[in-house]
Amino acid sequence: MSAATSPLPAALDVRELLEGLLGRDVVARVGAAPVDPLAPGGALVAAYVDDTLGLRAIVLMDLPLAARAGVAIALMPAAAADDVLASGLLTPALYDNAAEILNIMASLFNLDGAPHVRLYEAYAPREVLPADVRTWTLAYVPRLDMAVDIAGYGTGRLSLLTV
């Protein structure tokens, strides 16, 4: 593992990336409660590694944000996200859509002088997390906890952290 650390992205960069991907206005408010993958509904959890497979960063989307972002990127009706929230289950298609967003979010950690990171794995809500990932999800490490409102689709929470 390189001695250099991965940078925590700025909230503005996160918001702008989501707006660009979703083609919609996105309002992001920092200081939201951290996303807890063990809370009811669970969370979509992405683990990012460096070139030596060392864990560098984790991004968590609560179920509402995973559903709403997954629907918004596919230009599906917002009601499809409401169906997910009513059932509590993220469909495979919406998982794939949200995981692709998380894949692109790796670019937020790849700055000059920082280790190159890539998405290693995205874990579906309520999927058992590997111990090295689970340990960090609610740890006191550099983190950014945000409420994200996607215009026309609704709100969810997003947590980004570096380890």
C-alpha cells in the first residue's frame, strides 16, 4: 500500500458528478446522518481499492438513494423507486444502475498525487459485507455524509469515507 492517502472528495464535486450523470438538478446537504448498512432497508456499499488491492475508500447509498438514483439514470418513472421502497428490495436492474454510478464515483478519489483507486465490489443492500469493509462503514475516519435530493425523484443519503 502506498503511503499517500486517498483524498476525501468535496461535497460540490460529488453533487456535480451526480448532476452530470443523472442529467438533473441535485441538491446535496452535508451533515446528514451517516448511512448505516445495518439499518432497516440496508445500504448499497461500494468498496474501492488501490492497485495493490488495498482498501482505500467506501461509498454507501441508503436504499432510498440507491433506488432513486438507479431509476433516475435510466429515465424511468419515479414510481419505480417508490415500488422499491414499498417492497424494501432493490431490483437487479436498479442495483446494476446504481452500481454503475458508484463505479464512476471512483473518479472522485483519483486526483494527482493520490493512489489510483477503482471500484472493487458493490454489495447489495442487506448483503453480508466482508469484515474489512464492515469495520469501516461507521468508523471515525475522514468522511462526508450527505442528504441528496434528485429533482423529480426524491431524497436519500450518501456517505463517502476514506480509510
